[in-house]
Amino acid sequence: MRVRTALTAVANCLIFLGVAGTGGAQAKTLNYAFQGDIQSLDPYSLNETFTLSYQGNIYEGLTLRGPDLKIEPGLAERWEMVEPTRWRFHLRKGVKFHNGNDFTADDVVFSARRVRNSELRTRIAGVTDVVKVDDHTVDFVTEAPNPILHAEWDTWYIMDKEWCEANNATEATNIARSGENYANLHANGTGPFRVVSRQPDVRTVAEPFDGWWGTPQHNLTEVVFRPISSPPTRVAALLSGEMDMVFPVPIQDIDRLKKDAQVKVLTGPELRTIFIGMDQARDELLYSDVKGKNPFKDERVRHAFNFAVDAKAIHRAIMRGHSTPAATLVAPDVIGFPKDLERYPVNLDKARELLTEAGYPNGFRVTLDCPNDRYVNDEAICQAVVSMLGKIGVTVNLAAVTKTRYFAKVGPQGKYDTSFYLLGWTPPSFDSWNALYNLVHTRAPNGAGTFNYGGYSNTRIDEMTGRILTETDLDTRNKLIHKAWQILHDEAGYIPLHQQALAWGARSNIEMKQRADDQFLWRWVRVN
């Protein structure tokens, strides 16, 4: 009922404004929808692609990435390595925050401190000090040479120190405690758009920021975002013209939409890998009928699960060909992708044999935590996994919930309250180190392994991950990355599934850029 009411409001309120835009074109309102809501306006609250993508229209990093994902100057005009362990960033002058405050080095130093105590603290992993040289120059000191220091900084957004202090928002809070932080419902960035109003789970409205330092390439006067969880409702809103852009487009509707002259579908490969993790940290699983021990600590059980889960069948039946089955946690276009690793073949007899050897001849029960509005066909994928594991005697209880509830439970803010879970990951640096550090490294107080929800641990990989961050010889670095992925594969630390494909739908009069990291940035949108 809420969705229908919201869509009716869109139909009643959709007004095409005849205001002159960039280059003399008629500027427009952009109405768009995603399957879930923004989790927060605080750019340090949640390391989740869609939330960061929305925030990337409001906030900016010292660097940006273009449509081809190449690093470009952002709030920093240029940078250089003045010493092997010291990078110097020269900040853009004359930049204003949306409230009129000046952007200076103090904001960068403040943002570095604030992000250290957040879910995004890996953005400055290895940084030991951030030094203000002058109002528009900042040095980053690293514990060792770091060739990819700034590779993730396009989503490390700089916040206004004065604004945060004035609104008691100097510390980031996660989505589980969204009411405790002013920055969760309000924003003050330097980006090309500013937030006008925010109604969680209903709509969020933004407008161009006239004081932006850059040259607008869009012709928008307003951007209205609405979450629409139902795939048929999203598609209907696009076809009726109530929405100008929606994503993701349900796979089963792609061909039908391509036949409609009033809409278009943008498809392409995505750098996100979907996988299943297993709790290997606890001595006893939280959600299982096995008492006194943890079956996932046994490598034979993990191998059995890998032999039972048929990613190719998911590719055919659930993803309808719009995925690429994966053998590891990174996509082929990610630096360090191990080309020679192969998926475990489907072998139910071998899986049953391994379970019997491990002491589970009749299988066991376990609960699979799954979001139902985050990834393409996420709940359907989980349902397929339930069926596949049932063939080897494992009874899986599926707990599929909205992403808000899901991340609050299974992530660090929920103290990893899960035994078995589905997750997706796009390395924001597009480098294997990011995935190894966040997903594979042993969980540690410094932020390593924050998204290693299952608590996999291997000291050899930990040591190699540290070396990968600082190794400047490309050949040596690639060998270290490959060895780390090989160890994880041999130990069946995860169950890789696939890289999902992008599918965005838009009215035919909408021009936009689709990036392989699934970020939708309005700066390149034009309504014709």
C-alpha cells in the first residue's frame, strides 16, 4: 500500500520545469528508484555501494573516478610522493561546502580522524599520520610504502569539521543506531548536488548546488529518489513514465523492455562478486542443531558445501544468463584476479562422502541469512542454495529480510550474528588487496577483516596481505596476490557464486553513464 501511495504521489507531482539549464537546454526533474532506500546520509555510516553512490552526488573525495573508473582530481588538484612513506595532496582552493563554509586542510585532517572510527576505516589503512602543511596542503604519512594509498578515496568523502562540531556529529554511527547522529538525516558536502529533504523509506530530494566548484554536465534542477522494493512495481513505474530511471531491472523483464521504444535498458558486467560465507570463528554455531562444535571449522564440511552448490545452475535458472560463475571473490577486471582458479565441480557423491567423514552422515541444520532487496535476485539465489544443500542432507532454514535488517544483524554492528550468509563485494580500489584485507584477513581492531562476517582466519594470508599493500614490484605483488587466493580456494574459506550483471532501465529521453561499479552519478545525467 505504501508503494502504491508513493507512486500515485509521483504521478500527481511530476512537473517538468521550463528552467534554462546548462548550455541553454531545458532543465528537468529526474525521478528515479532503487530496490532499497539509502541507509544513511552520513558518508561513514555504512560501506555499501548504493548508499555510497547516493552520497557521492552530495559529498566528494580528494579524488574522483570518471565513467571509465580512472582516478581523476577531486577536492585535491594534484598529489605527489615526496618521500617513500609520505604523500602530499594539494587541495583545490575556493571550494565551498553547501552551507557556505570554506573547504580547507582542517576538514581533511578531521575527516581522517572521523573515518578511523567508522565502518570505512580501511579507506586510510596503513596511514599513521595526517599532517596539515598549510590551509590547502596535506601530507599523509604511511607506515610503509603504499602504491595504492588513494585508490579508494573517491568514496572517502570529506566532511565539514565546523558543521560536524556544531551539530554534535563528530563521531560516525552505524545504521543500527541511525537516530543518534545528526549526519544520518542531514548532509553538508561539497558535491554538485545538495539534499533538500529526507524522508526515510519514502523519498529524498536534492537540487543542484549553485556554488559547486566544477562545471555541470547535467541539466537537472531537481532529483527525487524513491525506494521501490517490488520489481514489478519498479518496472510499471518506468513504463508509465512515473519514473525516469530504475535499477536494477529484473532479469526476466530485460528483453521485454528492450522492445519498448519509450524505454531503454543499459546492461554490462559488474565488478561485484556474490558469495556465501560460513561462521568459522565460533566454537558452536548460533543457528544450527549441532551442539558443542562448529561444523564449518572442518575443512571437509566447507568443501562439501562447495561441491554441492551449483553456480552454473544459478547462472542459467536464476540469473537467466546475466551472471558469470566465479571461482574466487574478485571479478576478472580486478587487479590480481587469479585466471587459473576453477570452481569446485558439482559432485554430490563427493559432498556426501566428505560430510560422512566429518561426522555428519545425515547432514545437519543451519540458518542462511539473506537480504531480499540488495542484490539481483538475492532471495531467489538463497532459495536455490537451500534446495542444493538439501540434496546432501543439509537442512537450511532461510532467513530473508530487507537489507536494513540484514546488515544490522550480520555485520559488525550486529556483532556478526550469523552462521551462514550471502554477501556481495565490489573492491572500491578495484584491486585484490581490498577484498583480501576486508573479506579474508583475520578480524582485527585496526579494521582488518571488518567484512569477514564468518571469521575465516589464516595467518599466512594475513602476512601476505600486509606485504601486498606495500609491495612496489608488480611481479612480486601479483605472485603474492595469487598465492593468497590459492590458499583461500584450497581451504574452501568461502563459496563463490558469480559476478552479477548490471541492468538499468531508463526512459528513452534520459542520457546517463553506467559504471562497472554500479554507482549512479547524476553529474552525467541529461533529460532531453
